[in-house]
Amino acid sequence: MRVSKRATSAVALGAAFALVASGCSGSDSDGGDAGASADGAITIDGTQPEVPLVPSNTTETGGGAIIDWMWTGLVEYPNDGGAPRNAVAESIETTDSKVYTVKIKQNTKFHDGTPVKAKNFVDAWNWGAYSPNGAQNGSFFADIQGFGDVHTEDPDGAEGPQKAPEPKAKEMSGLKVVDDWTFEVTLAAPTAVFPTKLGYSTFMPLPDAFFTQKPDEFGRKPIGNGPVKFVSWEDDVQIKLTRFDDYTLNDKLKIKDVNIKLYQDDTAAYNDLVSGNLDFQQQVPVSSLAGDKWKADLGDRAIQTTTPSTGIIAFPIYDKRFQNAKLRRAISLAINRQEISDKIFFGSRKPADSWANPLTPGAKQGNCTACQFNVDEARKLLAEAGGFQGELVMYYNADASHKEWMEAVAQQVKTNLGINARAEGVPTFAVFRQNINAHKMKGMYRAGWQQDYPDVENWVNPLYVTGGSSNDGLYSNKDVDALAKAASSAPSLEESHAKFAEAVALIDQDVPTVPIYFGGQQSGHSEKIKKLELTNVGELDLSSVEL
């Protein structure tokens, strides 16, 4: 699953754009200092991060949530669905949606005590974009002028004999430090959605210390600029964070310590929650949804919400068995999403019928024709594709509640198409993601998506454009690429969304993935917590927690 950063609803941007200074996403309704002398600790559930914690290299939720808590970006996305607002940025201004002047607040610090300056953003972005560094989120900087000079692609894939050409430059020409607190961003073309992206973790600043050590060394003991700082990390056991008392923005913590317990089984986490040994679980197990057992167990500590996320099963298109679009469409049409919603999720999640979650600005409802249930058409397409030989394995990470619905999908494909399909669990999310990133999947695999920022662009460019940061199945369609490029550089959001709709129509014919359900989230907290808020992607807003 792609990591998401406090994403929320739409923001309307004109040619002249300036974010107003504002507070953070956490609740500060009680006023005053947010508890600088407060004490207390909470334990929450988490998963082992896939890689060391470097913002532009983290592409999954286990590490992504921690980066959300440890870093603060130029802008943030309020919990209530309001427009993005300034955080570290004092102002972001443009007259043409191509050249942006960014002024940052002068009183913010990294956790090592050094000031956050304009160059810390510019240096971080240049590092993330420079392809030899291998940052998984490097493609997110593609809007910036000069990206093509610092970022080159391997012409025949990671396993091929050819290597990516050496970039022409190490720094993007579109980034310029004006002074300690000001930098200028010139884009390759006017891009109306660009300011909306700037709360996503890829665009976080890095301290000078990052550039004095190896990235993985830094990522094991990361230094952020957010309301909590790193204490320790014991693999597959726990990660400890503590309040950063020199934090100067509005989302200071009212509690002192945050212990993230790294579970390999969500039922074990749920048992700890019910018994009072865990203070927050973001998603209770599917097994607890039957008969609303989780509500009976938790009472008024049960939280139900919807999130801009979609459960997906992806194809490894680098595997020749899955390169026929008719086969992929046949499999998708053979899946009864309504039955899975009713029988597996007990109505808590809705059947997917569009390629972008409908909560996302610019998303079009009902544009996934491949999401319809049509067994006759599926069998016809399978025959035209020449059938499927051998066993079709559908992989999922077994440390969360995916077994039931993945097995149901596999059984439907087996029953409706006669394909020898089955689901198989991989023990941990970290190992699962490592195999996906290495392009070593030998069958279909669970690949859900939470939006990173509130625009339909985030549901197309990372997932379906050639070389996209989360295009893990290596899908490629030059016409989709061209339309997405035109959409990304459109001068208005309306024009951008119209072009993305054209790109999605082509994606719908190719069926590179199989959307299954739209996200619904069932969370719970302990009696120890008096008050909390969730972000619009369902993460716990630490700054809101009161004991």
C-alpha cells in the first residue's frame, strides 16, 4: 500500500496563489501552549517499516505514518477536510502557476537543534530527484524544471544488461535558494496542482546531518522537524518517539511519549486493545466486524470512518503470463465485488466502481467498466486470450486482515473462470513490499492505495505512468503517459481533471490492476485516551490526543 500523508479534500487554486498562514491539523481548541509540561505515554499499533526512514524513499504505510509524525512540511492537510494550509511555509506565491516563491517561517528547528532553512528543502528535493540515489519517490519531482537532467531511467529494467545513463546534472535548474528563508521553484510548465502536493512526505526538508552520512544510517536514526522525535527502533518489536519540546508550530503534543508496537498479527493487536494493553488500533481485524462484535467489545471507544483509499489487486505485467489485456479484464470481470463487500466486510466497505477513490477531487464515479461483474463476458475474453495455464497465486501480507477477502477473490476467479487460483500469505508487510519493489512477484498481489494529496493526479501518475513511483507492475502505455503529462501541466484544475479522465479511459481498457473495494475504517482506542482525532486518511493525529 502506498503511504499517505494527511490527505484530505479539494483546494481551488487560481493563477495567483498564496496559502494563508494557519494552524496545524491537530486540535488546539483548548488554547494556549499545547501541554509543553504535560506527561504521559501511549502505545499504538504499527508495522515494521520496509526501509530506513528517509521521506523521499518511503512508499508504504508502516514507515509512512512515522514520517508523518516526525516531519512537518511546507503545507498540511486539515483533519476536517478543509483546504491545504501553511505549516513551515510563511507563504507560497505565484502569478502564473509556473514560478513559485516560497518563504518559510524562521523559528522552526530540526530535532538536532539546527534551524530549518530554505536550502534544507532545496537540498532534500535535489537528493530525492537525483536518480543514482535510488529514492523510490523520485518521480514526484518531475514537475520541476531540470528534472530530466538529474533523473534517468534504466532502458531495459533492473534485471537487464543495460544501465541507466549518467544524469547530466546533480541539481535541478528549477530550484534556487534566494536567501536563508526563501527559495524559488520553476516548473517545466504551469501546474495548478503543484502547491497541493507540498504536504506530501517526499517534499519534506532534510537536515544538514543527512548529507554527512549514508542514507540508510540516517534512516535508522532519523532527524525530522515535526512534533515528535526519534528515540529508538527495535526491529519487529517497537519504535519509540518522544515529544520535541522545541517545536514551535501549533500542533505540539499534549502527551510525552509514543510507543509504536510492531505487530505481525492484527488479531493480537486487537486482543491487546480490548484488554487495555494497546491505546490505539487504526484498523480492527475483519473477524471482529461480524455482528458488530468490535462495537460490543469497545463501546464508545469504537470509531467508524471513511478514507480516500481503495483495496486493489495488481498484476506483475513484467510476467509474460499477465501481458494480455483481455486476460486481465477477464479476471476483473469475474469478481463479484458486492458479494465481497456484503459477506467479507459486512457492508463496511463499498464495491469499487472507479479508478480513483470518489472522495478525491477530480475523480469520476463509475469509470471502471472492468469493475463490473459479468461472468459471460469474462469467459469470452479468457477464451480470446488463450486461457491461463498453471496455477494463479494471489499474494497478500499475512500480518493484517487480508486473508479472508483475498481468498474470496481467488475462489470467485476459480469458480467463474475455471482458473486454478488460490491466495497465499507472505508473513510480513516489509518482506511483501521488498518482493514487490524487486519485481519478483510470481502472481497477482494485494496493492491498495491511499491518496498522498487531494487530487486525482495522485491516482494516475504514481500508479500508471511509465516509471511512476508506485507503478510496481511495470505497466506502460505511451498514450496514457502523454495524456497524463498534458493533464499534469494544465493551467487549471478543471483542464487537468478533464485530461486525466481521458487517461483513465485508456487505463480502464488495459486493466493494469483490479480495484476491489473503497476504504472504510474501523478503529478503536483504550479507556486511557479522553480525546483524539483522525486524519482524513485514518492515521492518528498525535497532537490531538488527550489522556
